[in-house]
Amino acid sequence: MPELLGRVVESTLRYNMFTRGDSVGVAVSGGADSVCLLHILSDLAPAWNLSLFVLHLDHGLRGPASDADAAFVAGLAAHLGLPFRSRRVEIAAIADNLEQAAREARLAFYRDVRYDERLRAVATGHTRSDQAETVLFRLLRGSGTAGLSAIRPITETGLIRPLLEIDRAEIEAWLTERSLPWCEDATNRDPTFARNRIRHQLLPELTAAWNPQLPTTLAQMATLAQDDEDYWSAEIDRIYPEIARSGGSAVLLQTELLLLQPPALARRLLRRAIGAVRGNLRGVDFSHVEEILTLCRQPEGHGRLQIPGLDAFRSFEWLRLAPPATTPTERNWEYPLTPPATVTLPAFSLHLELSRPDRENCDYNEKETYLDWDCLAGPLVLRNWRPGDRYQPVDYGGEQKIKSLFQETRVPLWERRDWPVITAGGQIVWARRFGPAQQCAVMPSTASILRIRLSITVQ
């Protein structure tokens, strides 16, 4: 078996990229790397009983040249007797960041074809040269080990890279020896793109002046970073549920537990939480993570800052990460109550249920409480807490500001705005967690009661 082909086989087996009888998509742009990939997999297909599908995405960026590439790939698929799927997307019309938009369009195309054709994976032509360029690019941007992991041999989204341990020069030599044509994309020489400047200027200069094996060294750095990140990912999976919990679109982290972790783990836990809220970590760098950790360390316990796509809010022992508010909401709300009644409070994922049961044993707790019905003078209203609200809860010697009760029980600032209270004739007779007003407490002589039950609707 020729050396290059054997190395590809070894790589696919080591990473279990596919198994005998699989259906596999092959992403082919028309360039040397993807054309080599298609020919190699086509050679391997009979021995492994692979069903191959040729996939081509036309980004609509190069006019007639793009059309020529699409025609070339379609002709190659026909020559090899393989099914061909293509899609055209006008990238320039949908985004300013062409490289990112093109990548997202490709991933969407691969995802759709995988679903339609029930493919095990989609193979792309990334090489060790691509790996080295990506590592250097990310190193220059200040990426940590997660970024330096760069291009992985296999991904959770179903991509595989059989050529990732082969250099681009080897691929072009392999094609030339066999007189196999490919297309040259003129934009790969355009110095406007940072990756092209790294490929054609910076990396060759560094290799010549500093280290002849620099591309290999950079690719090895990616492998080391991947192994490190796999270890940390398992640690995060174990520890994250202990310090974080979801609250709708937000994530809440216990700052004390977060800060007890070694810095390397604390940063990764925080990045996991940021990614859970934003959906990605694009634009989030070292300084953003350090700013949030500094917020967690502040002794006064309250503070707020924003980073791209994220609002970080510290209150007492909690850190709340949430999407930035886009539209203002009403400060105050209220609902008239006529028991029996049930009200859902989305801000807390709570059901509030009011009923008039027969007289029973009335034990107060945070989920269930009772009021003396005959002491409730005037209409009942459920509303949010407002500055200046005060009342006398059971077992308190006098009126208390609800704001002071918040401080005493360490209620985070973001929960206070929508904190539910019930009034009767304008007077507060109940507040969540703090219970009934003293004057409305159920006594042995109480003949008629109002029961208030709270239940969680969503965790």
C-alpha cells in the first residue's frame, strides 16, 4: 500500500472515523486537498464497503470561477460514479464576516445532507499544514489551550479529517504523480485574508529563520492541547453541576465554590457557563474571563459588568450570567386575586395557588402558608415588591422593610424586582419566603383560612 494511503488508513482507524458499511459524505471544493481526499476514499471504499456522497458548496463569491469549480466537482463525481449534492449560497449578501459566514454555511449544508442521506460523517480535506496555520493564527490572537486545540480529527457534529496528518506538499505531489487535476482558487493568494498572509508569508519566514520543523511542531502543539482539553472537559463535566444551575436563559454560579477551584479549572468552568448562555465563545478572550473572576472576588458582594453578548451580575454568593437585556420591561405588575386562583410567575418559574380549604393543621414553610381569611380586609392583589414596602412578618417584633429582609436572607439583587407579595386593601399580608403578616396569622380560634401554595414549574 502506498505510504500516503497507508498513513490515511492508520489515522482513520486510530480515531475510528468510520466503520465497514458506513455512508460517508466527502466535502469537495475542487482544491488539491479535497480532491486528494475524494480519490483516496474512493480507492478505499470497495475494501471497506463505503457508500460515498460528493458534497460541494458554492459560496457565490467568485462568479464564473465558482461555477467552474462546481462543474469540475460534479464532473469528478460522475467520473467516479458517485452521487453528487451541491448547494449555492450568496455569502456576501448575508454577512460582513465572510470567512465565518462561509464556515457556518458549510456546516449547515453538511448537517442537512447528513440528515437527508443518513450519513455516518462528512469528511473534509483539512491537512497538517492547515493545522499548523490555524495554531499559529490562534496563538497570535492570544488563544488559550482550547483555541490551540485547533482542528480536531473528529468532531461531535459529525466531521472527520482523514488527511490531518498529511502535509499539503505531500498531497500535491501525490496528485501530480497520478496526473490527477485539481482547481486553484485565486482567493487563496489574496493577502487581504489573514490566513493567507500566515500561509504564504509569516509561516515560511519563521520556518526558514527559526525552526525548519515549525509546521510539525505547531501541529504537535494542537495534539497536546487537544489531550489537555479532553482531560479538563471531563473534570468540568464532573464539577460544573456542583457549582452551576440554569435559570431560564441564565446560568447561576456559586462564587465561593468557583473561587475554591484552581485558576485553570475556574477559568474553564466560567467559560463553560458563558458558552451555555451565549451558545458560543466567539469574541470572549482572556481579559473578559479575568474581569468576571475579579467581580467574583470583590468583598462587597455586588457588582455588574458586560462583555460581548453577556451580562454578568454578582450579588452575595451568586454570579448570574445572562444575555444582555434588549428591551425594557415594565417595572411594576399586579394581578387581582379571587380564590380559588392560580397564577404563574415566569420570573421565578413558580405557580402560586390560592384556595379556601377546610380548617386544618397549618404549618408554615416556604412552599405552603396560611392566612386568617376573616382578617383580610379589602380586595386581594398579587404584585411585585416595590421600594419602601414594609410589613410585620410572624415572629418579628415590629414592621420590617422588605429590603432589609432581602439583605438578611441574602436574596440576590436580580430576584428582588419581581419578588411576589400579596396585599389586602393595600396592606401587605404575605411575601414570598417571609410568610404571612402577624395580624393575619392563623390562630387556634381561626375559623376560616386562605392557603397559599408555591410550586416550581421549571428547574
